[in-house]
Amino acid sequence: MSSLSTEERLALLLSVLGPDAVNAALKKMNPTRSNFIKNLLNEYKTDPPSEEEIEFIIRDFSRYFSFAMKTLGPEIYQASTAQRIAKRKQLKNRDQPVTQSEPSEEPVVFEKIQESGDHVRDLNQLDAFQISTALADDNAKTVALVVNLLETHLGAEIIKELNDDIRDQVIIYLSEENLVPERIVQEVLKTTFQKANAVTVKKETTSRIDTLAKLMRSLPKDIRKGLIEKLNDRDEEMVLEIRAKLYVFDDILRLDDRDAQKLIGQTKSEILAVALQQADPDVAEKLFKNVSKRARQAIEDEMEYTVGAKTHEIEEARKQLVDAMARLDEAGDITLN
């Protein structure tokens, strides 16, 4: 069985997936390979693969799944409107403000789950981090296939961990009906569970840079400046990383009103509007109370237009605000209390 060529295995897999998948896959192949696969599929019509061969390709499926999913295209993931609306409503209800969280100080240890044979039930007992790690190298179609079968809160946590590009693709595929054969779905779920269940530790994320930045933040500005200058002589790249972590968005709350006004004066209103999306109400109020009524109205109007800003856009806007605050502080123009 192991002597099967790649084309023979692919043809066998396509014969299991069915005609829609076959047609979609053949369109993506070059003519030579497409004709070769067609001939193999025709042979399978007159001499169908044995149950043993089918079981073999199913067991070996994890190796070929990524290729198949990339090749088959959207034909095997089409969706019901009800599923799409339900999923998006659930995800919307779980939206959380964008924050700069403190690094974890202690590793999180996960207990291994005894496999029951019910792969969906088994996956739902795991942590989102474990499943996200297991799916890290898979494409959006695979992620959508798994997430669609999980409890909504768990699926939402996994989607939140994805980068924007793949997240958008996953949402699209979640809106499509799953037409992948059940036995293949089960094999994907089983493989995902086994990989996720093997993730037993979420290691602490505190790095040397995080530690140094935290230390620097606690020092008086004059001492901090001298230490940074000495560090800069040794490692300019490290200093750039430390500087990026010395100031955070919530430091706005440490400014007095006059200094908050100086910061606002250094920032375009459209940047403020995006930065304040999903912001802590105290931070928003700190800035709003230090602008005129007309300026506040303009920012609020702009916020209505940017309410759909993506996470990376919000983070970039906040970074611009934080960078301005850092420049003013290091120049001695403002004071962080």
C-alpha cells in the first residue's frame, strides 16, 4: 500500500471526496497531471478501490488534507445563511476591547484528556490555546471545518487568536455549507484532537525585553534615560524593542489635563477616532474632556465611520498615539504621573 504514488493516492482521495471535488481539483491542475488523474479515476470506476485501500487513504489523510483543501476550492465549503448569521451573531456578542495585556508570569499546564472516540466532544474539553496551536499550520478551510463543529464560545476564542487575513477567510468558509464526506471530517477532527491534546503547557510569555521594559517603566525618567543610553551603545536593536514597550495606550490616564491636550495636539482626529474604538471608557473620557465640544463631535462622527476598524488598524492607531506620547515625555514636554 505504501508503494502508491502521489498521483495514485490523490486519485484515491478524490474518489472518496466525490465528483464535485474531482471537478474542482482537476481545474486547478496542469493538463498533464489532470489527464493522468482522470485516467486513474476511470480505472477506479471499472475496478473500485477496496475497503482496505479506502481505510488506508483515510488514515493517511492528514498528510494530504492541506493539499486537497487548497486544490478543491470553495466547492466543498458552501454555506447556509442561517449558519452564517448564527456564527457572526455569536462572535459579535463575544467581542472584547483591544487591550495590551500584561505577559503571563507562570506557565499554564493542561491535563491530557482521555480520547473517547467522540472527537467533537473531546475537542470541546480542550483549551482554545491547545486547538489554536494544533491548527497553526493549517489553512483557513481546515480551521473553518474544525471551528464550525465546536461550541460557539470555544470557536470564537480560536478565531480571536487568528491573524486578520486568515480570520477573514475562516469567517467566509464558516458561512458555507460543509460538503466534506463525514469519514474525512472525523479523521480531521481526530488528528486535530490528538495534536491539540499533546499541547500540555502554555509557556510563559515574559521575555527579556518585557522584563527590562517593565523595570525601566518603574524608574525615574533621568535614571531611565541614562540606562537606555548605555544600553544603546551595546545593542541598538534591543533598545528599540525596549522603547516600544516603555509606553502603553493606557498611560494616557497618567497625564494631567494640560499634558493630555498637548498629546491631542500632536495627533490627527482620524487617528484618535480609530484608536478610541473599543477603548477603555476612562481613556476615551480623558481625551474627550480635553477637547472642545466641536472637536469632540468631529471625533465621535469619525468614530461612527470607523466602527468596523480591524484589530491591527486599531493597534496601529494606538501605536501612533503612544509614539507621540513617548516623544513628548522624552523631550520633557509632558509628565507621566
